[in-house]
Amino acid sequence: MRVSKVSLIINTLLSVFKLMAGIFSNSGAMISDAVHSASDVLSTFVVIIGVKIASKDPDTDHPYGHERMECVASIILSVMLALTGLGIGYKGISTIMLGQYNTMKIPGLTALLAAVLSILIKEWMYWYTRNAARRINSGTLMADAWHHRSDALSSVGALVGIIGAREGILVADSVASLVICLFIEKAAWDIMKDAVDKMVDKACPAETVEDMRKIILSVDGVEGVDDIKTRLFGARIYVDVEIAVRGNRTLNEAHEIAHRVHDAIEEVPGVKHCMVHENPVN
């Protein structure tokens, strides 16, 4: 929530600044970039709503919690990101096809400085949000980080276009827009795929499962691991384990071993719940 508030404040100020710079410097690229930054304000509201709902406690209708609502928010953000990229690409193609770049005005120095400042700020916001997303394993926050990166790429396109226009190569802005469009669409696809995977109970990576297996085998009293299943539930992990326990142990002893396995697995980062079943072995 702290990261989202910082994003709201910076994006609002940056949008106003770039809009004014674009208007006073006759830069259509900078005005478009200002609109792109304004869309980040809307995406941050989606993040706030998604995280708020996902963090709600389990209730009667949702006994497993609401973590998947964060995936829904990520999907919404990926669609917004894809549409933003398509808009940038469409504008670039239209400008080239219609030859509109020949009628562009030469942008002023203020627009050039605004583009450089925007790139620096948005790239910092990308890393700031990305690091926070990794710390709390938030797909929605990671999607918002890529939204910042797309804005930085958009500003790079604006910078190239402004420099090209000032040097007499007016088509440079439109060509840069097409390249930026491809980068943004790739980011949107990655975010969408990650969110969908977390909504269809995709298993954890093989390395994570193997680490869990080693932890289970290290618990005193466990003779083997008969089966282990994992599934991603939003940003959290659910684990189902079948362990082998000597058949001559008492029920209390077997339960104590299973409980130690349960506690050990729930110490693994990201794991929300572990269910353990004991199979007797002679």
C-alpha cells in the first residue's frame, strides 16, 4: 500500500509536468506520453483494490481466502498494458502510413528535458515497485512495476522522436513507437500468463518441490515421501504430502511426526497451508 501511494503521487505530478512541457514545447510525443503516465494512476487504483480484497480474511463463502482476487487484478492490469502498447503502435503506424510526420512542429528543449526526467523517474519506480513485489510475492504489484517500465519505454520513444525531429528526422518518433509497442506487448503477455497459472492450480517449480522433499526427509521419523503435490493459489502455495511412517508406531507418534512435517513445510516462504497424510510401512 505504501508503494501504491508513492506511485499515485509521483505519477500525478509527472503527468501534469509532461503535459505542460508537451503543450509549451509543441511536442505531440510528449503530450501522448503524459496521457500514458495518467493511465498509470488508474492502474495503481486497480492495484490498491486488488491487494485490499486479496488480503481479506477467509469467510464462510471463501474458506481458503481471497488471494486469487490479486490474480484478477493482474489480468486487468495486463489488459490495460496491452491496450496501451497497441495504442502506441497504432499511432506510430498511422503517422508513418499517412505521412503525418512531415507536418510535425519542431519540439522545444523543454520537451527534451521532460523526456529525460521521465525516463529516470519511471525506471526508478520500476525497480522500487519490482523489489517490493518480490519481497511480498505480489503478482499485482509486479504488473504495476511493468506498467512503470512501459511508461519509461514510452518516454524513450518520445525522447528519440524529439531528438530526431530536432535533427530533421521526423519519422524517428513513429519507428521508435513500433519497437516500444512490441516490448510492452511482451510484458503484458508475461503478466497475463503468470496470473492465469496462479488461477488454474499450476504446480510450483520442480526445484521448489525438491527442496520441500529434502525438508520432509530430514524430519525424524519419516521413512520416505510417497507423494507430494503443490498448487499456486494466487501468491500463496498449498501443499499435500503423503509420508511413510513405520507401521508399528502408535497413532500419537505418527501424528506427532506428521505435525513436525506440517510445521517444517509451512516455514517455506510462500506456503500458506500443508496437509500431511501418513502411510504405514513395515
